Amino acid sequence: MLIVGYCYGLRSERRLAQEVELHLAYRWFCRLDLDDKVPHHSTFSENRLNRFRQSDVLRHIFERVVVACMAAGLVKGEGFAVDASVMEANASRYHGKAPDEIEWSEPERQTRAVKEYLAALEAVAEPNPDRQPPKVVSPSDPCSAWTAKANKRVQFGYGLNYLIDVENAVIVDVEATPARTYDEVEAAKTMLDRTELRFDLKPKRLAADTAYGTGRFLGWLVGRQVAPHIPVRDASEREDGTFSRSDFRWNKRRGVYVCPNVKC
């Protein structure tokens, strides 16, 4: 039923159940006889949020499909592309707060999303200096990110990251993250590592947009002997409180750039 919904653009699981109930071809594809009962639409969310949440069965099915595509010669494995699309979170964009303003112990905060968020914070041994803490979080879905990437409207959302074999546009891996550029770039590393481990696929080149054009990620790719086809992100002019490139002065006699703070 999910494949039917994906192929025919039926994003509502309630509507999907209704369509399968009435459509004979859908019933045939799902191996449902005329008198068979169609699964209730809540079955999908129950499986996703509870029954299969701690299981890798969905990834196992996904990877079996990728293996079938490889066996059919649809995946060449030489060139990959990576990108992320934003899905709006089920969280009001009008109720964002600073993390230290939220009292997580309040009874109304004791939801699955909040518990997972707090558990993830406790699991971090030490903060990552390269990752800035969020300025605004959603009290109902704190794992989502405050973003304006989807349609220029600020909202809470998640990034759906795809790694695609460019030969026939077959998706070979997927990873969900908060809709932050840092997390999406890290997801690209995760997917490349996992694709090599699971399928023994290591591309010769990777295509992506400017969001992935950081020096650190480009260096990581070159170190893995993957040619980046990625525009370099221009960070010469900074607005984050650090010095811009134009702030440094070239000392011709010494052959060095001089820091505005005259530290070097």
C-alpha cells in the first residue's frame, strides 16, 4: 500500500486506505480480494512510531530494493549526488522558545519527542565546538530545526537527505536530520560510509550544491579519493562576529597576512 501511495502521490494515509478500498487494481497489487478488509490508516503510524521503531526492518527492505537495482544493472556506483529536502515538522512556528526558557519537567512536556531529545542531550559526552546550539526550539518537537530553507517561510523542519546514483537516479541511501546545513553535511558522510559498507559502492565523484562546499567536507572527500563536483562556499565576508578575509592585511616584507588583532 505504501508503494501505491508513493507511486501515485497519495501522501495522506487516510486517503490511501480509502483509495485501496475502492480501486480494484490497487487491491490486486496489494493481494487483497474483494471481500478482504483494507488495513486501517492508523496501522501505518502505529507501525512507524511503535511496532517497528526500534527495528531495522524498514531499512532492511530499502536495502533489498537497492540490491535488486544493482543486480538489474541500474546502479553504476561511479558517480553520486547528494541533496536534502525540507519537510515541515508537526510543530507550530509561532511557539518557538529559547532552550533555557522551557521547563522540560512540566507534565505537558512528557511526550515521546521530548524524551528522545533529552536522552540525546544526555548521551553527548562533550559538546561539539563546530556545532552552534540552537537559539530557538519547539517545545513540542525539540529535535526539529528552526529553518527558512523550504519555501522562505521560517518554520520548524527536518532534512530528508538523499544519496543518489546519477546513472539512473536510483536512491541508494537516505538519512533524516534536523533541517540544519551542518547536520545535512554530516549526513552525507554517514551515507557515503554506509553505502560503502553495505553495498561495497565507493563513487569516484560526488555532485552537490554550495551548501556542501565547505573546506572541511571537500577535504574529507579528497582524502577518500572522491572528486567533488561542488561549488566552493564563499565565506570570505563574515557576519558571525569573526573576521572577514578583507580584514587581513598582506605584509609583503614578511610574506604573511597580519591579523586585525595583530596576533599574527
